[in-house]
Amino acid sequence: MEELVPWALGLLLGAAFPRRPGGVGRRALFIVLVVVLGASVTVLSGEWSQNPGYALVDIGQTWLAATIALYARRHIPWRLQRKPGAAES
């Protein structure tokens, strides 16, 4: 169940991250947020004391979920398109 937290945080990050095209600064901010969220999940769950390498797994899961959410926001049309001349209900 704890492995869902990095996925949830990554999906929230990807959904909330601004769509504006940006340069290096925007990408750097995204990377920093992914690393901070992934590492904080590892520390707060207590996995850090068992093996610090678990942070890489949580960071990877957070990054993958955030990337999926960013892609979905950009490429999946979420609004229903109305056909011209269609009657409103």
C-alpha cells in the first residue's frame, strides 16, 4: 500500500504542474520537485533506515507517474466537443 504514495504524488504533481512552455528553469523545477517528493516518501515511510537505495525506486515511481500525468494533460482531450448546431439540453 505504501508504494501507491509515490504514484499518487507523481500524478498530482503532473496534473498540477503548469502547462506553459518553459526552458531549463521549468525542467529543473520539475526534477527538483520529483526528487524531493520521492525522497520524502522514502524517509517518511521509514524505508530509508532499511536501505537508502529505496529512495531511487520511489523517485523513479514519482517521476514516471508525473510524466504520465503531464502527457495525459497535453494529449488527451478532456473536454467534450459539441457539434455545431447541436441543441442544448
